[in-house]
Amino acid sequence: MMKQLLRIALCAVIANGTAPAGLYIRHASAQASGTEAPGAQAYNSEQIDALLAPIALYPDALLASVLMASTFPLQVVSAGRWIEDPAHKSLSGEELSKAIEPQTWDPSVKSLVPFPSVLALLNSNLDWTQQLGYAFADQQAAVMNSVQRLRVQAQAAGNLKTTEQQTVRVEKETIIIEPAQPTVVYVPSYNPTAVYGNWPYPTYPPVYLPPPPGYVFGSALVGGMAFAAGAAVVGSLWGWATPSWGGGNVNVNVNRYNNINGNRAKINSNVWQPNRPGGRPAGLARPPGGPVGAPARAGGLPANAVGRSNVNVPATAVNRPARPGAAQGTTANRPGGASVGQASTNRRGGNAPASLGAGARQPQQQRSATPRQPSAFTGMDNGRQAAQNGARGNQSRAASQVNRQGRSNAGRAAGGGARSGGGPRRGR
């Protein structure tokens, strides 16, 4: 029965390009809870971190638009070409907003038009854009968690801080990035291999997207950040979507979204959801090829994940078994050795103290006159030693018998039984 229902649902998708309401609602609830879409091939944490590395330090509102727009790669290409048209390059402000109203692009794509450098970045790296969109459509919670861990990593490396272009603040362990001026947005550019410090995944290095041709971000790309010239905010296109860090998704202002989305279907939920049957971007029935390769499923977050400090166990925290004769709770020194965590100064052949001079031999450690206390392992080898001693005794007795027998035979052979060195035996 279940197989028949699935076949009917798939036929409806193929015929009409839409999914039955029940199927879509079920997927939407899965997305809202941050779980994977049914049947999705998921990227592991290392791959997602590598994908998010180039944009995780964008201002929150700009980051949300980039994530949503990446699920519409064909529209990104169209918008990138539109803005490069000389007739459109000079447009700005509300004049630009009105010029793009007839376009059928998603509001997230339209909101990137005031940032041509960002559109060019997405457009010139389509393999990365498609993988990013696939990951965000199916693994929203994992993507949002990755952004926060990457920000923690960059902040710990000293490369994420408040500047003249941006404000960085922490709210309940969540790092928020906002424009320093509410009407101007500076797009950061940075080298992920430098800004995040030591990258823990040699198999999946961070994706580096150099500035697109024609857009100069600055010269400080080796370490830290560089910022492009400030872009004036277009009020109707800015700030209608923000990350919901606690919910693992993006919050959408429904009314503003619908105003921008004049030529598309209206929405009634403030939680962004992929508007494609199955949750994936258009034309991506399977994971696209790109810089992080095919999805590599892994269980849980690795111990050395970005944003997490490795656990270092000091030597003093490890209790070694006490040697016989040592006080309880302590470790006894080896003869000529040193205790744990201390340099050896009394081991023969080791480094001699300076007072002894070069080439001087250290005195051997005096053995303690105190008899050793029997331990729980005392006597374990007594049986084996006894057997060995017994075997050696048998071998000694056998050798002695052979020697005596040899001497006796030698005496009889000399003189036909006469005594050695004597004459003929006298009769009685």
C-alpha cells in the first residue's frame, strides 16, 4: 500500500511539477526541525565546513541571502548577467529595486543585486554554488551550526573583531555580525586558510574564492580581512531574512517577502523552506560535483572540528600503577630513573648534573634496605620457577650417573677385571 502511494506521489510530481500537499508538508516539517530531507545524500561536517568557509564571516543578513540564493543557481547566473549590462550598472537605490520587479527571480536572488561583487562570486564559481545550495536545502541545521563554529575559530585566531565596517557581538554564545552603519554594507573578503588559523581537515581544505575579476577588495588577503567599497542598502531588499541560530534555519518576514515576490507564489510561513519538491534546487536530483566531492557520510561531529578545542590530558592527570614498596597513591621511581613529569638526573648513562662535570659518572642509586611488601602478583611465577629448577636437577643427576657408569666400564675393560695399575688378582 505504501509503495502504491509513493508511486502516485511521484507521478504527480512528474506530471504537474508539484508535490501533493501532504508530501510537501512532511518535508517542510523535517526541514523546520533541522533534519535531512528524506532520501538526501548528506555531506559530512568536514565538507560543510569547507563549503561555508568563504562566506561564514559575512554579515548575518547578507549571509542569509547568499545561502537562500545558492539554491537557485540558474537565477544567480541570470541576475549576474543582468547587472553586468551597461544599462543596469548605474542603477541604485529604489530605482534599482523597481527595475528588477518584472524579473521572476526569487527574493533572495533579487536581494543580492545591490551587491554585484557577491553575485559575481557566486556566478564565477558555480560548482561551489551548487554544492552550497544542495547542502543548505537538505541540511539547514548543519549549515547554520557550521557557520557558528567557523566564526568561533576565526575569533579565537584573532581575525574576527569589530571594525569600522562591521560590528561583532556575542549573545548567549552566538556570534552575530552586523554592518557598523545600518545603511552601508561592506562585503568582506579573506583567505580561509589564514583567517581560521590551523585547519583541522587535510582531506577537505577550506574553499578559497578569490575576488572576481573587476572587483578589488583590498590587499590584506594573506591574513585577516579586506573589505570592498561600501554598498548602500536598498531598504526594500535588505533585512527581510535573518539567520535563526537557535532554530537552525532562516527567519523570513512574510509580508516583505511577498512584496518582493510579486511574480511568484506567496508564502505564509516565517521559516524559509526550499520551494522545490524534494527540497533540492531545480535540476539537482543528485548531489552536484564540486570542490568537496561526493557526499561522505560520517557519524557525528569529529573531535577536532573547527571551533572546538582539542582535549589535552596533562601527564600529571594519568596515574600509573604503584610499584611494590611505594607509598599508596604515588609512583615509585625506576632504579636510576625519575618520576613522571620530571627530568631524569640519576639514570646511568643519562645527562649528568652540571656539578659533576663533563664525562663524570653519576653514583648509582642506593637500594632501599626496607623489605618489599608482597603485592597481589607475588608468587605468580613460583610454579614455573620450581618446574625449571626441577628440570635442571634431573639433568644434573642424569649426567652424574653417566659419568659413574663410564668410569666403571673403563675399569673392567683394563686387565679383564684386574684392578687398575695392579697385578693379577690373588685367589682366596
